[in-house]
Amino acid sequence: MRSALVLLLALLALSPAIAQQSAPGALTDQATAFARFADTTSAQPAAERIARFHAEFDPLLPGFYQRATPRAQAALDAQIAAALAAFPANRAAFARTTASFGTAFAAAQARFRQSFPDYTLSMPVYLIQSFGQMDGGTRTIGGKPVMLFGADVIAKIHDDTTIGPFLDHELFHSYHARYFPDCAEMWCSLWQEGLAVHVTARMNPDANDRQLLLSSPRPIRAALAARIPQAMCFVRKRFASTRDSDYAALFLGTSGRTKFPARFGYLIGAMLAERIGADLSLEQLAKLPRDAVELRLSAALASYGRC
């Protein structure tokens, strides 16, 4: 869960406006405002709509809709134009998401406190139009953590059966960050993401792989089943790597040149977290210090045999 990932390295510093809009732990709905914007500007030329979008929404979440180079900005603006053009067809699903998200988020926080009584959310939360960038996650922008949920992506890939486990996963990341600071080595991401999957599975014992976010872009478990030892060796060789290409091979939506399925690092990490946490509570797992995690992860990987 690298702080900005590859896609958000160019975000600009956060202005005081964002802190004034949403108190820590409070949810601010910016997605409904986008729907109104899409409706009221529907007759305008695409270039004018894009310019007006930036004028109205950039101050609400400074940097998120801006890129560092003209080429990157042009690519994002093309996505904005396409989303605005397609919005009439997507409106119904988008509206259902914006109408139900607040209730789902409140329920998720109450449920999360049952497993983690000391849970508090110390960052502002925003429901936004992400233009396909994310369903949810924590981003560090200008040195300040912000939790963002993309109503557009949620509307496409989540439903009543997946929204709860999905929110458990994201809330755990915000909780875990209090005890396990972000770091660049591969094993850190393996622990952060794998433990989030493992915790979600234990909080939702009847959840299937789709609910655990292990079925996109295709089911990971079935594709990896016959190659678990090889996958463990692949991870062992990159245990301390800080290369973006290695991170992408394990956690992003394409498998690149590896022989393993896309995002297989989530399943590998969850398997290792399950082995490490066999005799630990969820709170104990979340609060393991960095040096203990590194040693336990290394030992758990080694337990799968020689490479």
C-alpha cells in the first residue's frame, strides 16, 4: 500500500480547504455534486465541461485531478470527458452508490470496532468521482492522510454482498497504519495487503474470494494453486526489493511478464498472514512491530521449502 503508488506520485500539496471541509472520521460526499455538475453541463462542449470541472472540483480535493506533465493531464482530461459523456447511461448505478454509501460506511465502522475496540478514524473521508482510478484507499497527499472512495468504480464492481468486506479491508489499512508505518521494501507491502485480506476473511468467515477481492481481474486462487511453491520463491527473491516493477508484478492489475496471475501478491500475503497468525488475535497481528514482522514473514516463506 505504498503511500501514493505509481499513479499518484504527482499529486500536489493539500490546501487548507480540504481540512475545513471534512473533520477527521467524517464522510464528505463529493460524488453527488459531480452528478449535479454532469447534469447541468450536459449541453456544453467537452472542452468547456473539462475546464469548468477543474474550476469547481480541484479546490475541493487539490491535486487529485491534476498531473505533473501536459501529456499526463491530457490523458486524465480525456477520461473526464469520457465519463461525462457516458454519465447518463451510468447515472442509475452511480446514484444507488451515493445514496447507500453513507449507511454502509457507518455500519462498517461499527462492525470494525467489534474486532478492534480501540479503532478511531483520524483522517477525513471523501466519496468522489475517481474516473476509474480506485474503489477505495488511503492516500498521503501533502503529508496528510485522506481516505478516498470512488463512487464510479464502486458502482461497477461492488454490490450488497461485497461492500461490507471491501470496507473492512480499507478500514483495516487505516487502522494498521497506526502501528505499521509505510515502507518501501516489498515485504512491507506483502504484509500490509496480505494482512488486510486475512483480517477481512476472519471478520467475514463465510466470505468467498470475490468478497475478499481475490477474483479480479480473474480468480487468483485457482490460477495459482498448482504453482504456490514457485510463487513463494518468486517472492523470496524479491523480499527486500524496492523496484516498482516488482511491486506491479505482485499487486497491480496486470501480471506483466511473470507466469503468475495478476495481483497474486494479495493471496500470497494472505496465506503467509494466516500462517503467522494461527495463534494470534487480530489485534496482536495488527500491532506486530516491524522487526518481528520481517522475521516472521521470512520464516513463513522459508517454510514452503527450498528454492
